[in-house]
Amino acid sequence: MKPFRIAIFASGSGSNAEAIMHYLANHAAIEVALVVCNKENAGVLEKANQFGVKSILINKEEFYTSRTVLQTLQSHGVSHIVLAGFLLLVPDYLIKAYSEKIINIHPSLLPKFGGKGMYGMHVHKAVIASAEKESGLTIHLVNEHFDDGEILLQVKCEVDKTDTPETLGGKVLQLEHEHYPRVIAKWVTRV
Ligand code: GAR
């Protein structure tokens, strides 16, 4: 068993999860032990399957009221949690159990365009609507508030006059795939 075992939490198509599983596939010290998903038909479930990574589907209500998810993480020896397009607020009991061991990626330059309701395409629509000249991504540690912990990396890109929320989303997503796996590997193995 490798010394560091991560669980990827995702709610959507899972393109970041895929980039992470691909990057870590032959890593000497880190393995993806589990994918945790709260949406029944999310693409991330099929992606986990393709990489031979076990996935579990969680129920929102149970996530907040029971400790089943925490017990599952512990029974899989999970040392770090990676949020990759996970849209539920992480409950306090998980933040306490995995203090400083949960990381998130957000598709804007936080603190701009962060907070409740700001996820995925909503973010890019808001960036275009406010005629921002630049956008990008933020990778940060997770605490009990949405999009608020210590920032580990921000990467910028230009917002062109011709950009739509979709084209901007595509640019940011490509940057996410390029940077998130590397930052995760560095963060997980830091002393
Ligand atoms: C990514 O752009 C990620 O930054 C964003 O959701 C997308 C998930 O895409 N996360 C948030 O907005 C969190 N507030 P993916 O499922 O293809 O990885």
C-alpha cells in the first residue's frame, strides 16, 4: 500500500478527476483509493471505473447526518481528500477529521466569483457579465466556508472580448487539468 491515499470527491463529468487519476497512475507514493460522488449519473463514476478506482455514491442527507462517509474513508486508509467539482459544502466533522488535508479547485481568481452558488458555468457567466479582463483558477485548502481556505496556487488567463462563458470555461478547465494534478502531488507529499 502506498503511503498517501487520496479520495477524490466529485459531482460532475469528472474531467479533473480523470486528469488526476491519469497523473497519479504510476506515482511512487500516492494512490487514488476512492472516488466519492453525490450524483447518480455523474460522468466521474464511469471515469473511476476506467481507472479501476472504487467509487461510492453518497446521499446528501446521510452525508450531513451520519458518519458513514468518514468511516468509509478511514476503512480505505484515506489520508487526503481532493475536491474536484464537488458541489456540496464539506461538513464540519470531515474538516475536523481531515484538518489541512482537504484541497479544492475553483474556476476563478478567488476571492472574486466565489461563495455559495458560484460553481462551474455560473462562475464563467458572472465573469463575462462583469467584463473582467482576466480570470483563471484557484487551488486552496478547504475550511468550513465555501472557497475560503489558504491559497496554494492561482493561475491567470486573459478574458478576450470574443469569449463566451463556454470558451472561457474551456480555457480555465484546460489550465485546471495542467496544474491541479501537480499541485496535489506536491501538497500531499509535503512535510
Ligand atoms: C471545474 O471547473 C471546477 O473548477 C469546478 O467545477 C468544474 C468541474 O469540472 N468547481 C467549482 O466550481 C467548485 N466551486 P469537472 O467535473 O470536469 O472536473
